[in-house]
Amino acid sequence: MKTITILISFLLAVAAASAAETTVAGPKGGRMLIAHPVRAEFFVTTERRVELSFFDEAGKTVSPGTTAVTVTAETTGGRVAVPLVSQDATLVSVEPLPPGDPYRVVVQVRSAPGARPSNFRIELNLHECGECQRAEYACTCASH
Ligand SMILES: [Zn+2]
């Protein structure tokens, strides 16, 4: 019985790991960040501003509600906080993302203030992927 429990735990861990590696496409061409119950699309506009839109389980746009999000750009020059403001039903960055990409962007999502945070580490590469025509940070190709 113990062996079965260990095996199930292992399978669940494997399933969680493979789910984390799959990029889910967002409707705007960004990348979905799924931190149950939050479903948010991370999208970078042509002005390099971060835009976060929120969806319910059915894919309908919802307001961020109590969701708190922080965005940090890990540039070669150091970590830069990217403040967000709410605009209609989205959270947008006040300033464009700092130059120097590709670099890593960490998006921390809390479904409510004080809730356990989920961290998403995104390699911010804004070049278009030749295969799927999406920006590399939101590329859905299985090969890379
Ligand atoms: Zn691609």
C-alpha cells in the first residue's frame, strides 16, 4: 500500500512538472499563467508594456479582483521592479520594460493579499518565433 502511495505521489509530481513546462497560448498572443484559481495572460505590447488580463475557467475575461501581481525584470544590471496599475479589467505596467532583453522576468501572482504566491519565471525574448509566429516568450512549439 505504501508503495502505491509513493508511486502515485511520483506520478503526480511528474504530471505537475510536465504541466509547468508547457506554454499555454493566451488569446492576445501572450502566455497564460495558471495559478489556480487565477488564470492570467502575460502579454507584452509593442510599446514593451506588460499587460495582464484575467480569465475564468470558461475563458471569459474577468476583473483581477483581489489578485495581486508583482513583476520583476532580472536585467544584467540588476533587478528592476515593474509597477502595475489597473486599467479597465487589466493590469498594465506604468513604464515600458527596461532594455537589455533577453532577460528573465519573474511574475508573482497571489489570488488575494496574503495568499500563497505562485512565481512564474519567463525568459523575456521578444523576437518572433519562425515556427509559431508568436514572440519567443510565448512560443508554443514543442521543440524548444
Ligand atoms: Zn514557436
